[in-house]
Amino acid sequence: MKHFFLFSLLLVSLLIDAQTNLLKNGGFEYDLTNWNGQENGALSPYDKKSGKNSALINQYTGAEWRAFDQTVSLARNTYAVECSAWMKAEGIENQKEDYKAAAVIIEFTNSADKSVGSETIARAKGTTDWVNYKKAIKVPSDAKKIRVMLALAQTNGTVFFDDIKVTTLSEEEFSKLNSETK
């Protein structure tokens, strides 16, 4: 009985501490379901960080903007969000402009779907192994939605994405994270 009680206590503490991912299918386990721009990439069951698949975008000529995106509503009075993403780059051409790279970008929009702010979470050029990028961002006061873009931004090469996660943060959690990174 004592073991059951301890196990139950552990399970409850894990559930209380677990944060819910606002994105659906952030690990690409269900193909590209819930992601827009499916024509811009594919799934890779061979090169993945975890699970069954990763998503990839590749481009060999043209250096166009290619991306997947997903938009989700924010709960009222959301103070901040934390976005984390695993990304791997292969042969991403080095362009003169910094923004021309493999990237994870979040955009905040208002009730009229107009942009009220954006942040780059990850940017990579050349060839990298899997890297976990993570960033906490204060939500603009007029933001109602968040759009997560996984992109190969006007350059050529191949980029893989996996385990994309967006969670909400309270003011205290955000302050604690920011004081740890300074």
C-alpha cells in the first residue's frame, strides 16, 4: 500500500508540472496533419530526433521561401510563451543576408490577424547535427494568436525539424527563465 501511495504521489506531481504543447502534431507522428504548407516539404522516417518522423524542407535551386506553419489561439492574459524546436541543417547555402537561412520563427497576431510582433527562435546555415533551440518570449498585449513557421528562407539546402513545442509561461516562470539566462 505504501508503494502505491508513493507511486500515486509521483504521478500526480508529474501531471501537475507537465506543460501542454499548444501545437498539434509537433513531432510529425501523424504525417503533416495540422501543418499548412504541406506542399513545401515532406516527412523523413530516416533522419529524425525522436519518434516516427521528422519534417524536412529541401530546395536545390531557386532560393525561394518554403515553409510549414501552424497557427493557434492564445488563452486570454497569456503572459509569455516558450518555444523549443529541434532542427538539423544539411548544406544550407550561406547567403549575404542573415535571414536567408533555415529558421524557426514565431509571429504574434491580433484579432484581425495582423502581425503585432515576431521572434526568430532558431537560425542555421551550413551543416549542423540536431540542435535544440529554445526561447521564452513575452506575448504582446494585443496578441490573440501565435503562428509558428518552420522555414527554409530564400536559400538552398535541406533542413529537418522535429519535436516542436510551444508552452505558456506565467510572469513568474518567465522572470525566472530570464534571470537564469543573464
